[in-house]
Amino acid sequence: MTTESTFDPTAALAGAADPWAYAPTPSRRPGPPYHMTDMIAAEPAMARRIIGRHAGSGPATELADAIRTTITAGDPVILTGCGTSEHAALAGAEILRDAAHTAGLRDASVTAAQAFELSLAAPTRGLVIAISHEGATGATNAALRAARDAGAATAVVTVSGRSPAGALAAIVVETGELDQGWCHTVGYLSPILAAAAIGAHLSGRPLDAGGVADLVAAGTRDEPGAERIAARLGDAAHLLVIASGADRPAGRELVLKVEEASWLPSAFRDLETFLHGHLPATGTATGLVLILADRDRRDERVARARQALAAARIVGLRAAAIVSSEVDAALDPALTPAGRLLVAEARELPSPVAALIGTATPLQLLTERLARARGTDPDPIRRDDPIYLAAAEAAG
């Protein structure tokens, strides 16, 4: 069943309520297009707006200056978050570390940490940058508070400075647009876009908003390819996602999205780790997705990916891939019988920016089509089931 939608993907998404309040439960749709479908369609125009909004002076330049000052002093920059926002923090660390190196800050310590763990071991110096879509995640705000109280500087990338996280941070970079579903797509991409804008100020290498929007849009177009992969993976017993380098945050995010949206048990493995003891637990009912778009040390990563896929083929795994166009040309199609989604190279962008922004919409599109193939509604992340709603409430 499909539903009628009057959604305009070019219009700005609503921001947080004023006065600030938690986002409402997503409205229920009996079939596609889901809210997740709409959010994927909205991301190209949103990308143009976010990059354009932070191109001039403002909080993004203020945060870039704070990062430069912190690194110059020999202190650490730590990004943090939970769930999708943790993956965006990992992505942001890749982007900002690369920008710092481009700026000549070769000894930069730019890392990411899970928010709960950071709250238990807060740094006494340096800069903590929280990623929180709504700005209300308890563990993330606890990490901000602990870091501030221990003596570190604080910043946050979030929808609105009026949020609880905004009140805890000295610098607030607003993304401005709120996800309309709970299987966060905008909530993943928007802070990565903000990190790219901050990184552009840090490196002195401006971003073309139109080029970024085109890269995001390219990842939304191969709906038939996503449907073919989803048909091959939809009845798998479990799914493994493998990646290396700057593609690892995307790998982790795909696992989370698939479990939230389609309830298919999934796990992430580093490309090399996959080949060290995990194959005995796999078989013909196992799905596999390789993500490889990072340009850094690509030859070595492609060579190892080729070996991993060859091993998977012998065991009978249902292998698919989300890869850049050049990686696609370097890999025998027989190694990914379940299909591929291609990512534009975008060589005008820094490597981690191109990889992480380029793979965002393909991984989301594949997730949404997996939900369709498995007959699940991705928007409520199963909280429309009283048992899973009670579980979420029990977890706080």
C-alpha cells in the first residue's frame, strides 16, 4: 500500500518548537512513502542550505577558531554523541582531523568518544564538541556538563540553541532543521554537513554548496538498485557491514539504520577484523555490505576488500556494496552478486567529506528499501509495538 504525500522536498524542514520541546511522535503512515522516504528526498536541498548558512562568519567560524586554538595549545579536540549522533561524531572527527592537517596542524589530536563513557572520564582540558540532533540526549548532555565542570571548553552541533544541550555549551552551531521520523536520516547527515562547513573554515578550503547538494542528490537516485539489493538481503538471517578508514562511521550507521528500520540483526566489522575469526559464524543466510569510498590509501583498501569479498563468495554470503565509481571499476562484479550502489567521486571535496557525505543517502536509501522488503515501518523504530515502547521507557 502507498500513501498520498504532498511533501515538498525542496522546502526547509521545520526546526525545534519555540519554546523548545521534544519532537512529537511521527504520524503513522500505512505504507510508503514513509517519513524516512521524505527525509531522504529532502536532504539534497537541506545540504545546500546548511552549507550556505555556515559559509560566512558565525558560530561555525567561531568553532573553527576554537579548534585551531585548542590544537595549537597541544590540547585534544573530542567529539561525542549517542546512537546516530555518535556516528556523526565519528564522521566529524574524520573531517576535522583532515581539515586540521590541511591547515598545517599536523600534530592535531581530534578524536571521538561515546558520550556515556566520556561523562565518566571527562577531560580536564581541550575542547569537547557534542553532536545531538534535538539537543536532549541525557548521556550527551551529561558528557557536556562533566567536561565543562572538569575544565574543558564545550561546543555543540544541534538543531537549536534553545535546547538543553545549547544551554550547556559555550558555542552552538545550529543545523536548524528537524527530522520528521525517528529513524534519523537528517539527524545523521546534518551534523556531518555542519562539520564539513566548520572544517572548511579551519582549512581555508571553501565548500561549494551546490556541489555538496549534487553529491547528496546522486545517492538518492538508484532506487531500482537499492530495491534489488534489498530483495537479496531481505530474508537474510543477519547482516554484516564492513568498512575501513573514513568509511567506518558510515558502516556503523548502516548497521543502526537497518536494525531500527527493518529489524534485521546486523553487526559492523572493520574490513580487516572481518577476516579474523568471524567467517565461521556466517553462511548462505548471511548478508554482507562493503562500504568503500574513502580515497585515502585506496589501493590498499581495495586490495583487502577484494580478498574479503572473495572469502565471502566461497562461503556463500550474499554480498553487496556501496562504493565509489572508481572502486566499482576495480572490483569484479561477481564479488558482489547482491548488487552495488555507486557513489560519485567528488574529487573537489576533501576525501573524508566526499566519502561520508557521498555514502549517507545510499545507505539510507538501502535501509528504507530493506524496510519495504521486510514489511516494516521505519519511522517509529518499532515503538508502535507496546513491548518495544515499554522497553524504550524502561531504558529511560
